[in-house]
Amino acid sequence: MKKYHMPNSKSIGSIAFYIFIIVFIVLAYLGNSGSLASIFPKKTTVVNKNIIQMEFKEKEYKVDYTKKFEDATIKIANFEKVEKWQGDFNIDDDANYWEGESSYVVLAKNLQSNTITLRKSLDLSSSSTIKILVYSADQENVANINKTTLRFGNLTDSAYYEYDIRNIKQGWSIIEMPKENFSFVTGAASTEEEKTDKNNESNIITNDRLWSSIGKISIEVKARPNTQVELSFDRLWAEKNDLYKKEFFTANFDMLSPVGWNGKNYINFWSIGASLSIFNKVTGVRNFTYTAKIIPQKTGTFGINGRTDLSTSYGYFLEIGGIGTGSWRLFKVGKIVDVSPVTELDSGSIANFQFEVDQPVWLRLKTSGGTITGSLSTDGKNFTKLTEKSDSEHKSGGIGVQTTGSFLLESVEFKQ
């Protein structure tokens, strides 16, 4: 007959101790590897961050951008009908252009290069950056690009600077090309006349001063084997520096640039890369009167905003329906109501009036406590009240502009 012995308390304690050690090791391993979190999910704790803006204390803020950045940019080409470009290209004056009245469409096929040129005397020695607008219909078209090259040189092509454009995207892109990243190329002249011209330019080439005496601009497009590529070009310009960027906050500085128009320089806002910008200096303000002089350039909405937070886009927005309309609306971006953060406070239209391209308007936004007032003027002196509404969601913030099209900003005036 087998005898059974009851385990004593000492053996039970030893077993419990070893079990504890094994469990501790397993838990330590799982915790270190991150697996423990998947076994025992933790409750997520959301910490609400208090985002504040430094309050602008001065009584007023006034800027005339035609004077502040009067030498900021040099117009190189606008790809309009009146420009004397040479080569194989089509002029698109129907729909697909961004600035002015047209763009140039350049087509290349099956490893064949297509080059267009413009003879124009330029001094770009004081510029730091060259920019151009380029359009591709889709990503497949982008993939078909073998190379796209921009060149600035002398008339004989015996010396030039060139830049290989590699960051073209679907839709309109602003290609930013630092001048220091252009390659300098020299070569032999092919005729006696060109050799004479080259000798006359030898001092310029030797001293790397060709930027001060550009004579010709070229754009070359080349497709990959057994493909074709079609690109549109619109507005080519140079910028002296980027000091204008310090005036604004925006999610993408492709949205704005200095531009020459009617003999003056303005800040051009367009909906490339972003659609909202606020002024760097004027933040954390509560009760104020803010006026902006705007010159519409392209179809799309445009307007001004106040008590705005760029990180969330919260704020109050006075918006115009755009060129060819007489419509306006006042809305806020804030807490989500009916699945949308946008709440329309008021809207309407102006009888017997339409906003026109190149015709300046003054927009005014006034806030006082929970009252928001929007006004409009066509002369900067006599203002018509469009709306006055009550809303208390946003207490303070910055001031800025917004657009889904393109406009020129001439001046702003802020008082509190």
C-alpha cells in the first residue's frame, strides 16, 4: 500500500517563492519589450495644452509693402503672348495658367529635348534665389521626365549657369532655386563671330560676373525613352532675399512672394502650399480694427481674419466670393458643430457690384468683446458695413489673410 504524505509548510513556501520569481521575470521581460501594453492596455490620458500667444501691446501697426519691399524682386518672364520666346511651345490662354493671361506648354517625346529660349538683358547679381511656376497634369507625367533644366547665359551659349529641376509635383509647383546651386558652364564658340563675342565676354566669364549681364534664358525639357512629357510654365522671377518671410506665419511659404506689378512691388498671396497666413508681429490681440488693401488677381475666394490661431486655424474670417462675384460671408473656425469646425455667422451679396481683377478693395474687420463687424470700401475712405454679429468663442489671437485664388497685398493698418 502506497503512502501519501501531505506537503509541509516549508515546501509550500518554496514553491510559492519560485512561482513568484518566474512571474516576476516574465512580467519584466514583457514590460521591457512593450508586449505588456498589448496584454493590459493602458487608459490613454490626454493632457490639454494651454496654447497662448504673446500679446501685441502697441496701439497701432501699419505697413505699406510697396515701400517696404520695393527692391525685393526682379521680373524675368511671365510667359505671356507679348513675350518673344523662341522654340516649340503652345500658349495656353484658356484655363491652365496661374498668373496673367497665359502659360507656355512645352512637350517632349522619347529622349528628345525641347528647348525654348528668350533673349533678354538681365542683371541678377543682387538676387539670391530664382523661382518658377511649373505645372504637371499628373504623377505619371512627372515620372516621364528625364530632365528639366533652366539656364541663364550669354547670347552665344559660350557661358551659362544651369539648374536641373528635380522637385516637380502634380499640379502647380513653385520651384525654388538658390543661385549658389546653379552650375557654371563654359564652352567653345562655334563660329568666328561667336568667338569674337566670347573674347569680348572673357573678362566677365573669368571673374564670374555673368550674373550681371545675362543675355538669354533657356528652358529644356526631355522625356524618358518611349514616353512623352508635357509641362506648363508660368512666371519666372528672382528674389533679392527672403526678409519678407519674417513678416508672416504660414504653414508653407510657397503661399506668398514679392511681385512687381504696375511699377510697384507687392506681396502676392496664392493658394499654393497653404491658404492661410497671419502677421508675425500682431498676435494675442482682442479688441481692434484691422484694414487690408487687396488687389484680386485670380479667381477664388480671398479675405482677412482676426483672433486667429495658425496652429488650429481657429478664428473669425471675413471672406469675399472672388472675381466676378459680389458675394461675401463671415464665418468662424472653432469647435466642431454638426461634424464641421466651420460655422457660418452671416453671408450675403452686394447689389449691382462685382469684384474685378486688378481693382483694389479695402476689407475691414472690427472686434469688440463678442461683437464682430465686417466692412468693405472701394476707395479706402468710405466703408460699407456688410455684417455685425455676436459670438464669444474666440477671445484673442492674431490677424491675417486667406485665399483659394491669388491676390496682391498692398498695405495693412491695425489699431487697438
